[in-house]
Amino acid sequence: MPQLAFANSFWQSYDVLEKPVKAGVRKAMDKFQQLSIAELHADKGLHLESVNNARDPRMRTIRINDFWRGVVLAPDDGSDTFLLLNVVPHDDAYTWAAKRLYTVNTATRALEVRNVVAIEQLTPALEKAAAEAPTLLFARYSDTVLRHLGIDDQVLRAVRTIIDKLQLEAFGTLLPEDQFEVLQYLAEGFSPEEVYRDVVAERRPANATPEPSESLAVAIANTANRITLVTRPDELAEILDKPFAAWRVFLHPSQRRVAYRVSYNGPAQVSGGPGTGKTVVALHRVKHLLSRSADSRVLLTTYTNALAATLRENLALLLDDEERLARVEVTTVNAFAHRTVRSLAGRVPAPIGDADERQVWRRVCRRLSLPWTEQFLAQEFRHVILAHNVQTREEYRAASRRGRGSALGPRQRDRVWDAVEMFQKEVSAAGNATHLQICAQAAQLLGGADLAVHGYDHVVVDEAQDLHPAQWRVLRAAVSPGPDDLFITGDPHQRIYDSRVSLNALGISVAGRSSRLRVNYRSTEEILSWSTGVLVGPRVEDLGGDGDDSLTGYRSLLHGKRPHAVGYPTSQAEVAALVQRVGEWLKQGVAASEIAVCARFNITLGNVQEELAAAGIPAVRVRDQPGADVDGVRLATMHAMKGLEFRCVAVVGVTARAMPFAKEVTPSEVDPMQHESDLLRERCLLFVASTRAREALHVSWSGQPSTFLAFAAER
């Protein structure tokens, strides 16, 4: 019986198919497995046929239905393993198949694909341009060195025309995967020896034959990172049910050099816009760190419980190994701090939320007849006292208030400190503390603790942009300084909580160990372009707080429909239109669990859930942490959308009253700098919500639209 394998190019095409076409794929694959090789070639239903003028003679197509074909690589060596490459419309299938050539990499022994026709067409013209270029990107490397790293003759000829990194990236979709990654490493300044160690040796199977095997089955077995092999009859349905999950942990070649670098000599940082794969890089970094030692322990941490649950689910998908999973703690920083205080102090204060904290500050203001609002005092406590770990009145008098827009003289600082002491005394007397106070206590306790018991060998931080200095001190204290101690990923353009930090000031230097990801592999260029319009104007501080960050060069390789942004006269009309849009997505074959509806307020989500239920469409709240197997459209606040992704996203209720939300914005007369910071945070919130979409984005409002959508209204 034929054995099936699926290339990653198949998952990318299968994931966006409408439901009837997916059903056709499943039916064809089921039949494929049941026939003998002879029956397969004779079966008129599957209609396995060669591709005329194909550059790879093993190319075949199979019939899915009247309009769709599957592209298959067939064995020509007597083996029975077939590789499913793509599912495309009938005419496009033959064009796609005719241009591609699958070969075995001479160094890694893996199967890789190239657009051989495009490379042949481009190379002569590029050779002419290269002859006049003052420098070439790979001129310093001899043909012998490049061939040793797996570069074959056709690619070598093209490589000799490449002038700079941008031209190399433009070649990326045409070149064989492993060869392209080798070139990326060299372009980043890695030595040939390092590239061989980190790419070739990592990919090459331990039992590889002295010469590359011509067997398709052997090559497929050597390419486990890009090809899924069906090993048992009942596995096919399981694999086809989870293509979306598989892409959540797929590591693109351009990200692999960051995640699987053998070692960093200290803290390392990865930044990049939404969809560039930062979280996937963090997950693979955990996998790499676990593989380096049989007993190493890793703390994988993030900001919210929802994000931690998603990380836990995806890590299990990536590792599929209970022993290694047991050596990773996946939790929020606050939860880790809470557990640490309980473990080391025996008792932990009950944490209070922002609303309860504000009430205490309000009482303090009244008792001391202070001229400031409770909002101002809460922010002073957060951004100055806790951020700088200020312990005494004298320290506060000398503390930097960078980022605060209202000056305070010595007498005013003394009055603020009186308020701080009263606040701390009242909260402590009630057996309470803020989350950040608990973090500060945890960091202090870890400073004198045995890290072999209470700490970790490595700490990996996702969504780092939202962490407060007090939270960073906990993480810094949880791992001894040294190689691979901290691995940090984040995007300052997604900073939706009020935190400012200078990593250098906290003893976390990433100088020479920072990487930026600029290619979005999740959303279409149309969604990306629309979403970045929300952020046009304000400056954004980088992750370390010591400079500015930019989305310059940030781009997507995918294309699709433009986002749909529309206003309605009433909220009822808006929700009715939303239900209709969700229904259309479901009819197109999108699973309910791959659709999300988000809003600023829970009350809006309640209305949406009622109307979806009335239309017979199941819906579940993200805050309830539904598993991947739970059916239903996901409903979430904009804050809860952080770190998640869906095929289709609807952002509703984007009105002038909701975005920006006045209660979350400090009045300009109270603190002009905080006012601007709050407005930027509100913009980032809408940016985050919009960039959760992979294929379709629907944005709506009733009445007056948010001022953040002025760019959309002008189009």
C-alpha cells in the first residue's frame, strides 16, 4: 500500500481551503491509502497523471474534484512513499508543478524544493548587474566552502550575483530551504564552521549515508522538520484535523538561526512586529535548551493567564514528550512571584487589583488633603517607587522621575512619600498587597535563596514589552547570570499595559545579542498595512527603554482581501451584520474555533454571544480557556487577544467613546507625558486586536468611529 507524507507547503494550502474542498482532500487521501500501487495508477477517480514539461519527472497530480487538483511527488525508485505538496485549482496545479524541482541536499541529506524556472530566468540578468557592483555579499567564500555547506551548482551561480541582504531575502522563496538558510547565516556574519555546526550538523541525520540517497523515502525520512509522514492507517484523519495547530509551532528558516543558536553568552533578545514568529522562536528556544542537558530546568513565562495557557498548549504540541515537558514551568510572572513568596516566606499577601488599589489611594488623598488625584498617586507609586525599588524617603527624594510630566519639588516629594507610607500601611494591615509589591518581595527573597531549589537554569520570556521593572527583577533573580540565562521576545508596538523599563538599568544587557524579525508569516500584507495605519504618528520606545523602535521594513509575504471597515447607525445593526459575516466565514469552511470576535468591553461581547446563539452559532469566551477541541467562535476582550491568532477576526465596537477609553487616559492637565503614553497604549491595543487575523479582518462601529480609524475613513 502507498505511504503518504505531507510537505509544509501542503498545510499552507490546505488550511485556507473551503470546507467542501477539504472534504474532497480527505476522501482522496483515504482512497490513496487503500489502493495498491498498481490500483493507484489505474484508478479513474483519483486520476493520477504526469505533468507535461515538468522540470521534475516525478511530479503527478490527483483529482480532488472537478476544479481542484493535488500535486504529488511520486517515487521513481521502487519505493511506495508519495509526498503531497499542494492543493490548487486545476490549471494552476500544472503550472505550479512544472516549475518546481525537488532535490536532496548534499550536506544535510534533506529533501528541498526550488522554483527552478524562476532561478534560471533571473540569474543571467542578475549576473550582468553583479559584474558592475562594487561588492558582492558572498565574495569572500570560495566555491569549495559553499559546496561543503550544501550549495549546489545552480544555486551557486545565483549566489554569485547577490549584492546585499535585501536581494538575498528576495531570492528566499525561490531557493532550496536548507541552502537558503545556510546563506542567511553567512550573510549575518557567522563563520562557515559555525554554519556547519548550527545548520548542517543539526539537520543531518546521525545515520546518514556517505553519499546522498536518491531514494525519495529516505530523503523524506531525513526531512522531519518540513515533512509529516503518516505512519499508521488511523493517523491520516488526526493529521488532517490539526493543520492549523501544526502551523502554530512551525519555525520558518529565517527564525531557526535565532532559536537554535547553540549558545548566547548572556541575555538575548528577539524583537519584531506581530506575526513574525517571536512566540514560536521562544518555544523552539525552550526545546533547544532542554536538549542540551538531561536535567536542565526552564521557566517559560509571559504576562497573562490566557497567554500562559496558549504557551503551555503549543509547547506540548512541539515537544510531545512528557519527560521534557515536566522540566518546564509555564506560568505568568505574577504567579511565579506569588509561589516564590509562599515558598520562601511561608505566607503571601492576598493580591488586590487596580480598582481596589485606587480606592485605597482615594482614601489616602482625602485623609492627607493632597492636591493630586488617586490616579496620579497610583502611577507615581508604579512608575517611580516600585520601578526604581525605592525603599526610603531619602531614596525617593533623589529618584529619577523620567517619563513623568509633572515636576515635584522636595516638599511635594515629602508629601507624596507620606501618602506612600500610609498606603503601604493600610494595605499591609489588611493582609493585602498589589501584584507588583509581591513581585518586589519575591525578587528580594530570591536574592538570598538557593537557586538550585527555587530558581531555574534558563528563563524564557514571551511578550516582554508588558513587564514592569519589579517583574523583571523577579526574573533576573530566578536565574544565575551567565550564558543562556535569559531569552527575551517582545514587540514594543504591542505594549498594552502601562509599563516602562530600562533593561540595562536592571542588569540585563543584550548588547550584541539582539535580533529583529521583520517578515510577518501570519497576516496578509493587506491586513498588516491596514493595522499599521493605527500606529502612524507617535514614537514608540524600544524593548529596553533606551531608544525608539520602528516598523520600517516590516512586511508580509502573503496576500489576500483588504480588511472590511464599516460603520452602522446602531449597535443592533452592527451586531446583526457581524453575525452575518461570521456565518459567511463558516460557510467558506472556516472552523468556528478559528474565528474570533473581540471588543473593548465585556458587555459588548455579551450582546454578540446572545445574537450568535440566536443564529445557532456556538461561541465560547477565551477567558474560560477552551481547549483546541472545544467548538465555538472565540469571544475576547481586546486585551485578552494578546498572543493569540485566528484565521478570521472581527473587531467590533470601535467607537469614539471606546477607543480611546477616557477612564484609561490621564488628563493632559494632570500629566501631559502620561496622557500621550496612555493614548499610545490605546492605539497599541487596537493594533494588537487587528493583527490577530491571518486571512480576514472585519472592523466595525456604531455611531461615531474612533479617531484612531481616521486613516480608514479616508480610503
